[in-house]
Amino acid sequence: MPLCKAVIPVSEAIVLENTPTGTLMIGELCDSRWEGERFRARQRGRAAADWLSVAPDGTATVDVRLTLETDDGALVFVEYKGRSHLDTGVAYSAPIFRTGDPRYLWMNRIQAVAKGFWDGAAMIMTYPMIYELR
């Protein structure tokens, strides 16, 4: 079931090469907007980033955490992991949500999935649709 779409701009990445697990790229999220019929929110605060680990073969492990504030004032923490390959710019992820706001408690029980597209020139990750699994 469609949940929302997301547009996530990323500031310049901090790159740590030759770590024990490959290259670590830390991309701070500048601002993100998540829009759907049941869930509309914007990034709250600056403590938001993607800790992307890139293996020697180019396979990347996505590790994103951020806090969102809904249009009606609820706070929702989002965490997602997934896989990507730098050659294609395509990422597959599985977001989960945490909130204590009674209006959005339903989000604590869902598993979402998404296929996103990285635009390196614009430094924007776009998820045309994030789906709630049922």
C-alpha cells in the first residue's frame, strides 16, 4: 500500500577511505520532505545522516536515521537500512518508524520498503514511492 514519497537532499559527504569494511561515506541530510495521503512530514533538526559503507566491489550498505515532524506537529523517528550500488545510483531500503504520538501509533507497527534514485549532480535522493507492506 502506498505510504508516501520522499525527497532527501544531502550535503557534501565526509569520506573515510580504507576502513576495515571499505569506504565510509557520511552524508548529512539537509532537509527532507515526505508526502503522502496519510503521512506528510519534514525533517526536524540537523541530527540526520546516511552512514553509507561501500565495499571494494562497489556494493553499498545504506544506514539512514532522521527525525521528522508531521504537518500537524507529531515527531516521528525514521531509520532505514538497505543496499545500493554506486554505479547505478539505485537504492533499495526498508524504513521503520518510531513515535509516541497517538495519531501516528499505527506507524510503529508497519514495515515499509522503497526503491530510490540518487542524483549525484544535485546531491538528492528521491524515493518516488515508499510502500507499507501488508
